[in-house]
Amino acid sequence: AQTTQTNWGELIRAAATNASLKHTYWPEIERVVAEQIRSARMGLGKGAWQLFVEDGEMKMYRREVEEDGLVVDPLKATHQVKGITGRELCHYFFYPEYRYDWEGTLETMNVVDKIAEDTIVFHQIHKRIWPAAQRDATFWSHLTHVPDEDNKSEDSPHIWATVNSSVELPSHPPNGGKQVRIYLTIILMGQTIISPAAKGRELKRDDITCKITYCAVVNPGGWAPSSVLRAVYKREYPKFLKRFTAYVIEKTKNLPIKL
Ligand code: 6CM
């Protein structure tokens, strides 16, 4: 039995900026981010996860779940990529200036509120997928880092994470336009592993590997045929994770390593 339980809330608070801590969203951000980190770190656990994509180091699992006839299958993906850090991974996922470069499902992205350097509120319109109606989403996004429990030495890099979670915005009511509002909770987490061979000398990109966990639960908000939705996810999630990680490798290859 586990005797000590990590207080993720405390660790997330320690990493947060003052502007985030003071915002009315903070209690929710802390709760959702803690819950997402806890479950991303848990691995596959006992749930009925089925492997539906395997491509090199990348593995994607889903649980088939429907709510009110809508597919809301939770997704859990793991991947390992050489040459980048968890911090770099989450940097390019979080900051809006890079999003159009890698997000293939995007029609438009707007920053509704930059609450702080580590918390941003977005409105996104996604590309229409035939035969369903177009979707949009409003969500806060929070960038954080916590000490690595598997590697407790003082100088070991932190685990970095970006969490996106839907929020209602009076300025952007759901189903106001021609889009159907989707609801999402997503975490992208990166743990940096440093090769023991690098000890005592300057670190090179060849010495580092990023262990990635990506979990997503997306409620499509309104009717969409289950088979089409599952086919879209099976195509789009692997495409996203491959394209995005290749993008981070390309962006960072000539930059100093940011642990
Ligand atoms: O996590 C990803 N992207 C983030 C930044 O954009 C953010 C976005 C999440 C939206 C994910 C939903 C996209 C699916 C839109 C189409 C829905 C169509 C329904 C009708 C089909 C019949 O967290 C990467 C997201 C990768 C998406 C596969």
C-alpha cells in the first residue's frame, strides 16, 4: 500500500505565477491539473484500455465510452522521442505563436485572455469534418512543472505538462455561431531522461530522451456518427503526435538544451 501521497496541488502552486494564483480560475486549474498529472502518471492501470495504434515508440490506447449516445472515448498515448526535453515539448504546445505550425485540425485560434505567462484562455474553431457540423472550443491552458518522483536527485529535470480544459465564456456562448461546442480535457506531459553516459561532460541532444504521455477526453457536444468519429480520431491523433514531435525536434535542434 502507498503510504505517502504526493500533494500535486502544492507542487503545481509552487510552479505557478502570481497572476495565475490570484485569478478566479485558479482553484479549478489546480484541481484539474493535479487530477490530470495524477492520472497521466498512473500508466494504464486497471482500465479496459485497448491498443488501437502502434507505430515505433508511439502507442495509443482508448476506452470505448458513450454518453447520451455520443462517443467520448478517453485516449491515452505514450511516446518516446530523442533529442528534446519535456520543457521544450510543452513550450511549443502551450504558446499560441506556434499553434498554426503544427495543429492540423485548426481553422482559427484566438487568445481570449492572457491571464499570465503560464495561463492563457483560447477560442478555437476546428476544421469541419464531413458529414458533421463544424466544432469550436473555449478552454484555458496552463503550463506547469513538477519534480520527477522517479528521479529524486536534486539536479534532475522536472516533469513538464500543459493542460487544456474547457471553460464557459460569456463572450463566446456555446452554439452561438454555426459551430457545435466541443468539451475537452487534455494533458501533454514530458519527462526528460538523461543518458548516464553524459555524466561529467557537456550535455548533447543525443543524450536526452523525452518520455511523452498525452491524454484526451473530447465530448463532441452534438451528434456525430460514432463510426465516423472513431475513424477520425484513429487518423488524427497519431497524425498530431507525430507531426507535433517532429516539429519540436526541428525547432530545437540548433538551440541550447532547455532542461
Ligand atoms: O491537443 C491538441 N490540440 C490542442 C491545441 O489545439 C487542443 C485542441 C483540442 C481539440 C481536439 C478536438 C479536435 C477534433 C475536432 C473535430 C471534431 C469533429 C467531430 C465530428 C466528426 C464526425 O487541446 C491536439 C488535438 C488532436 C486532435 C485529434
